[in-house]
Amino acid sequence: MTEPATKPRLLELALTFNKISLASFGGGLSAWARRVIVEEKKWLDDEEFLSALTLSRVLPGANQMNFAVYVGNRFHGFEGALAAVLGLITIPFLIILAVAYAYFLHSTTPAIQDVLHGVTAVAIGLALSMGLKTGEKFLFDPTALLFGALAFAASVFLKLPLIAVLAILGPPAFLVAWRHHPRKKDAS
Amino acid sequence: MKPGAILSLISFFSVLSILSIGGSNSVVPEMARHAEVEHWLTAGQFTNIFAISQATPGPSNLIVALIGFKVAGFWGALVAQLAMMLPAASLMLLVSRIWVASSGSPWHLALEHGLAPIAVGLIFASGWTIAEGASLSTISYVIAAACTLLFWKSHINPIPIIVVAGMLGWMRLI
């Protein structure tokens, strides 16, 4: 973890997570979160982002919400987590209430499936581009390539759940990192 | 307000919150089953609200607010959503604190280093899985490939592109 240049204020945390959530259709578009948190705001570096993302995915709860808790707590403890979560949820909650009202009380279903179909292609592009951005530094690191490829294969071809992938690949990856680069982060 | 309905929403979703390992979509089948048993929604309504929750902005667990709204109106939506959020968020807060407090320790660094490539592999897997499940047309694959290159190599804001793609989908052009 490297300390960011500026520590965000509570309002900025809330507004930033509002921005992240309003742009994330289809649930869990973490590529957009990385863009804002790592590239624009520089609140986390790539490695901390990836570990926070992994924590958010493996623990129970919506990934985005867990990620908001992590970032909020990182800078302002409980209050920060609360500000980030409220920023994330408030406007989408009001939107979903409006849609619920239209759907249950007036039986109108907007052409949501069609819109979603169009957005999917962009969502795939976002996910793959985030993989390339966070992964390009591993291109000449055979061990990292091996673990990345195994994780991909276990998830896509063996259809293993996330928790199983981490339980199988996590311990050997940890041991290799422990033996080879115990304090590499400070040097890099 | 319907106190009985509110209580049953709280008791169901606060347990589901802790069970939703890997994200709230992992417990959607259980939500569907329970909603049918309790006569909260029909199967057809459930399919529709799942699509609504996927297509509206915000975290995936907002499907819970839709169920709560159907059961007990505004207060049902609010209470169900809070019940789904609070237990998982409390656990995440606790684990985040342990993780941040240990930063700089050798095991933390080794874990961060070791897990990073696995996380990257899983990010590629998520892109692949979305593509697999979506039954896309050739033009959509071309758009996906172009977006991958564009977002990788440039700092372009993806939101206008998402909006345009959504409109093209709405007009059934892609």
C-alpha cells in the first residue's frame, strides 16, 4: 500500500461512489471503479485495488458495496464507510423505487432487456480492458502468468466458484510470493 | 405498514446477507424460491425484477428493494434493503480493518503479491463469462473488441459510450 497524496473528505467519498454506482449498469462493473479510484483519484495503487477487490468479492455482500466499505474505512473508519455506502446506494435506491412503482402499480415494463443487450458489449470491453491494464505488468513474470492463467481456466472451463479458485490457488501463490519477494513492494 | 410482513422481510434478508458469498447474485436462486413459497411474487414477476435490477444503475443487491416494495411498499423496500446490507457490510468493515492494520507486514505483502495475478485472471474470466451468457451478435463482438482496445489504450470516459450502446440496443440495432 502506498499512501495517496491527499486524503479525501467524507463528502468527496460519497460523491465519488455516487458517480461510480450511477455508471455501473448490470451490477459490479469494477472496471469503472478502478478507473475512478486508481487512475483519476489515485486513492489506491493497483495492488491495493486488486486485494480490496478480491476481499470484496470473497466476503458476503454485493461486491460494489463491500468495495465502498473498504475505501471509506481506509480513509475515515466507520464514518468513511458509511459515507461511501450512502453515496453508492442513495440515488440508485430512489431510481429503483421509481421503477418499482411503475412496474408493480402501473404494470409497465420498460424495454430494459433491449437496453441491457446493447450495454453488454461495452461491459465486456470494460472488463477485458481492466484485465489488460492491471495484468500487463505480469507479461514477463512467468509465475504470475501461470497463476493468472490457472485462475482464468478454473473459473471459465472448470466453472469453479470464486471461493474454490482462491482456496486452491491462494496458498501456493502466497507461498511463492513469501519466498521470492517478501519485501519487494518497497523496492519497486 | 404491515408489521408481520416487515418482520419476515428482515428475518429472511438479514440471513441471506451473510450467505451471499461471492456477491448478491449468488443468492438470487434462493430469493426466487423463498419469494414463491411466501407468495411475495410470481415466477414471471421475479424474472422481470431480476432484469430490472440488472439494467438499473447501482449495486446488484437492489433486487431486494424491489421485493420489499412488492411486499410492503416504501417501508418494505427500505427495511429489506437495509437487512440485506447491514450484516455483510459489518463483516466487510471488520475484515477491512484487519487488512489495513496489517499493511506492511510480510504476510500482508506476500498475500497482496500472490493474489494479484489470480485477481487479474478472474477479471478476464468475468469478461469471458458475460460474453458467454449473453448470446451476442457478430457486431456486438466487434464492439466488445473495439471497446477493449479503446479503454485499455486511452483514457476516454466510458459513460457516453455506454449510453450510446444502450440506445442502439433499445432501437434493436445491435
